[in-house]
Amino acid sequence: MHHEVLVTGYGLVAPGAMDASTLFRRIAQQGSGLRANPRFQRLGFINTAAGYIDEEQWARIHVATAKLPDITPPQVRLAEFVMLSALVSAGLTVDDFRHMKSGLFLGSNKFCANNRDFAVLCACLDFDGLFDLDRFLTEQAPTSHPFARRVDQQTHHLAALLGVADHVSTHADACAAGTVAIGTAFRSIQRGDIDIALCGAVELMASELPYYMFNSLGALCQAAEWPAAQQSRPFMRDRCGFVLSEGAALLVLESRQHAERRRASALGRVLGFAALCEAEKMTSSSRDGSKYQACMNAALADARCCPADIDHINTHGTSTQSNDSCEGKAVLSLFGPHLDRISLTANKSAIGHSLASSGAIEVVLSLLSLSEGVLLPTLNYRPEGAEFPELRFLSEAECAPIGTVLSNSFGFGGINSALVLGGA
Amino acid sequence: MMSGTTRPVYLLESAVLNAAGNSAEALYGQAPTANALEFAPDRRGFPLSVPRLPTDRFDRKLQRSVEAQSLRLLHCAARLGPRLEALGLPPERVALTAAIPEVDAPSPSWEAVAAMRQQPDLWLAQWFANTPPLHSLILLNSSSMAYLAEALACRGPMAGYCGQEGAGLDALLEASHNIAEGRADAALVVSTSPNITPALFLRETELEEGTTPLVPGEGAAACLLGVEPAKSDTRNVRIVGYSRGFLSPTPAQADARQADPFARVLNQVLSCEHLSMSDLSAVWSDPDDALLRRAIDNYPVRPGSRPVVGALGASSLLTDLAYALAAPEFAAPVQTNYLLLLNRSYTGHLGALLLAVEPARRAP
């Protein structure tokens, strides 16, 4: 027997937004969260555009997580903050999970040391230019040095805090990790392994190391002269790379029976999921979009629906030439006859690419579109400059009731994923 | 757990790579000796030399651009290629799941430190700026999976897990579900241990005081799952069921429901085929784990591969799986033997995997 899976809560933090409705409203009003990152400016980076959680946001996160020791890594603080928001949204307390058949599914790709960490390391080079490990360790609190941290540190922190006893996993599926974490939680509940799950992703990679990584690939926006808010322009012909970002989003999923038993309100439903390996190229997909199409088709089949059932598509839309070209072709091919009534959006135009977290944030925004009946615009989108004018991306928010959304996430290395979401 | 309404899942072949060698049988041979580590002579471990990738499967460039843990993973998993190809399945029906461990997290930082040591005059920014893109890319787990997917033609469901011992079970179960629920007809499950670097020991600050540090090993392990056993096999190895749990290693955060978590995990996995402990032919686990001993009421357990080749992190489960199945008494069974593997990671994951080793016959 398959259990129906409801979304009963969510929380998020994105660049300049501490909650989902603030972010949703800001994008609806065509506000961007992308700015010049002061840290990148100080370091003299050519392109300083980024989506980042600013000091004011961190101050609020610190207040809400004041009980944590000072040395707590920021990823852990962020995870706890968003977890608390998601629980409140779901009408749950921190103690509730420990009495339920529960799971925690968290996407995150890596813990990256930042410039501050490297400055400390450099200070420990001795006169011969050798790194003095003993000195470094002596000067650091035992658990604060970057090598003591792991990519799954926030998973274990939340699992311990919530008392999750059944399923705890960390998903490292590149840019698809958040979507895969949600999809895996969906299947675990659907299968009956657990009744309730906290799932999503936490990623803080708008920092120096990822900047170098992605810049060396030519994946970041190459037009440094453009204002930060205009650099991410998915599906436009003049797009030239993505804008690095960060954030976190967590959702509470549960079986309908479980939600009804505790009289929780549904905010939406997860209807289907697919994650496929395309084994094509490291940073690009099949030129004709066929691999992305196969993934979307598999998600639709899992949801037992067909292209005609989809009202809205939240694209992966990174603003790279390769992704948007493949995704556009895939959508055209799969949804061709229905495109006149399907609207599309690319949230990364407003908040950049937060890698693992991007899929989870986009799912939350999609759920808000379902519940509010408001379709979000794609910032910097002009039909006259679009590569695929047949695709109905909106320049302005539009009010329209929708029933089903397809949300895509395609990761480096060829991990393609898609979720089908429904209204409550 | 595998439900009666889903398809059966069979283990078709395993591959291992560790200090004992590159066959599961080698784990029963002359045990390798743990060596003093170059960077910490007072510590011992089972480091491996970096294997050479078969050039008929992988681009030659990968040998020098992929870091050690991924090379072990690719080298080990490639040995399952012929068996996978013999199944004759379309690539879209072959799933790929991976457990790639914690080395992913701080390794970029550690590489930066190593770079500083080697070239202290070079500004860090310059070093990063000159880092070849391919090298940057291998810092993502999915990149290693992509190399494998391309070499072995896997284009079905995909999932990558990051963590310690628990990630191996996550990868194995996701692959099993994909077969059981019809999304794939075969699955390649791959895993690798962390590299033995100073970073590995720096993390020991997370361990409770008084805990004996693990002797780490380097290795990789992989297995091929299918929806039906091969005709030529002398036995069928069926994945009967699983159970998992999480027990916070911080005592203050462990709660009442978790008072006997291993017992719960154990009961769940045995209930998959209505078994009791007396129905089991063998149990593999850590005989020194007091919590485990209490849960199984001192039922005799066989130690896994850890004493032989060290703690292998995310690749420990698949190594133990191969080790258990290489035990001579289960090579040609005349009746069904139920084997149980139990593990607990020091970060708190509990896992139980139940296998049935049956006389060879075609799947129903």
C-alpha cells in the first residue's frame, strides 16, 4: 500500500530572506537577493556578485540559536534555525519527532573552509615555510578547526536534537542534493518505512573555495561588469553563467494518516519523484535535452500523471548556456502541445544558485505558488531576448490557480532529479 | 524492509580492494599488518598504494587527475563491469548508488594546506586560480559517480550518500528499493573509505574521551544487485530485509525510546521473514560493542573485516558483506542460510542487513 505524502511545514533562509513568505513576496515584486559580496570585494575578486546570508541575518540566527556553543559551525546554526521554523510551521515541537517513526534527510555537498580559516592556517606557517600542525592545533579549540568538521555535521546535530531514531541520511548529489533528499523522504513515507520526515538541504558555499572551483570551470557569470542583480538571467540568449549563492530549506513531510491523526494542515503534496544518472558529460547534458526529458518523464510516471497534467514548471534554470539550453529543449520536447497553458519560472534569477539547497528552496516556492495562486516571475527575463520564446516564462508575477508543479534539479556529474508537487 | 509485494533482489557479485588484497577470500588469508603512518609514526593504519585504472574502461587522464579515494572506488567497481555487461540490460535499467565518505568535506582544505607546505611562496589564491578544472570537479561526489556511470553504462536511478559507515547501508538499500520497486533491473552499489590523511585524525576530537582510536584502513568495495540470480551460480544470495536506526552518540541527547535501539532494529529486520535469532546461521558485527551484545543476548557473533584491514568507513558494510559471503561454509548451501550483518557507526547510525543464502535455483 502506498501512503499519500503531505507537506505540513517548511522553513527557509535565503539571501536577504529569513522565511519563505518574505522571499516569495520579494520575488513576486521582482526583488533580487543578489548583491556584491563584501568579502569577495575585500579579496579583490573580479566578479563579486553573490547571494549571501548577510550579517544582520546571521545576527538573528545567532539569537535564535543562542544556546549553542560559540564554536558551533555556521552550517549547524543555520540548520537548527531553519529546522525550528519548519517545525513551527508544521505545528510541531522539537520533542515531537522522538515519539514518531521519523527520518531526517539532509542534502549538503561539502564543508568548505573559508578565508578566515585559511588566514589562521597561513599564520601557522613556520620560518621554513612549513605548516606547523602542532601550533595550529594548540591555538584552536578542539572542535572548531575546519578539519574537525564534516559535511554531515548538521545532519547529526539535527538528528540528535530531534531524537530521530529511524532514518538519518546525508545526500551528496551536487546541485540535485536537496531535491533528492526530499524525494528519498517522500519514498520512505510512501513505502511506510516512516510516518514523518524532516528533509531538505543546507549549503553555505558562497565562499572563496567554491568561487575558485566554479570560476575555474567557467560556470560563474562571466559578465562582471553587469550589476549583481542582473547577472543571473536564465534562458536568455545573453546568459553567461550562474551566480553563487547559499541558503537552506527544510520541509516536514508526513503520511496523510499521520497528519490527520495529529490534525495538521496540509500545505501541499508530493506526488512523484525521479533521480536518474545520465552518464553524459561532467558539466553538460545531452545536447538535445533527451536526458533531462527522461528524468522529467520518469517523475511524471511516478506521480501517475502525464504532461497534460502539469500547470507550472519550476526549472533548474541556472543561467549557464549548457543547462538552460538542454532544459529548454527537454521541456519543449516533453510538453510541446501543452506549452500554451504551462507557465515556467527560474528562481535562480532572483536568488542565485545555492547548489544543494537550491532544489529545496525551489520546492518551497513552488508550494507557495500552489497555495497562493501566484506564479513567480523570472527576473531579467525579456521575451524578445529569450532563447526559447515558446516557453512562457513570466516577466511579472501573475495570479492564476494551479494544481500541479514540476520542480527540476540537475546536478554536476549528471544526476538529474525532478519532483511533482500538488496542492493541498 | 522488502515487502512481499515487491520484486526480489539478489546479490550477483562483489568486489573489494583493501590491505588484504582485491578478493574477499584474501580476507581469510594471512592478515596484513598495520603500519606506522608516515605523518604520525605513533599511529598505525592500513594505507594502500593508489591503484592503476584499467585503460580499457577509463580515460587515461583520470589516473593523474582523480584523487586517491575515487581511484580506489573506480578501480574496484570496474571489476564488476563484465558481470554487469553479461546481464545485457539497457543502461536505463541499471541504477548506480554510492557511499563516498567524509574525506569529501575537509579534503579541499587539506589539499590547500598540503599545497602551502609544498609551495609556501605561492599565494593561496594563485594556487587555486591555477587548479585545473578537472581537479576542482573531482571534489564533488557526483563527479566520481559520473566517471563510473560513463565507464559502466549506468543510466538508471542514481543516488549519492555522504557519511560514515551508515552511508554504505543507505546506498545499498536505495539500490535495493530501485530494483524491488521496479525502477531498475540491476544496480551497481559502490563505496570507498576515506583517505588516510592527517585530517582523518584531526576529527577524532569528536570522539568521547577515553574512546580507543580506530585503526583506519583504506579500501573500496562494490556489489552488483539484480532482480534475478544468474543461472550459473551455485547459490543465490537474496537480500531479505533491512532495518536501521540512529542513536545519538551524545548520551544527554539519547532519549527513552532509544533505550534499546539495537533490539528494535534487530526485531524489525528479523520480522521480515518471521525469523528468530535461532534461525540465523551467522551474525557478523563488532563483538566488543556492549550495546549490540545486550541486544542479541550474547548470541555468538563473528567479527567483520575491521580487525583484518582496519576501519573502512563508508566502504565497511560492503566489505563485510563480501567477507561474510566468502565464508567457505556458505559457498554451496544445501538449505537456506540466513546471515545477519549488524553495525553501528561512531556517529550513531545503526544498521541491520539480513541475507538469505539459498541453493541455486531460478527466481520465481
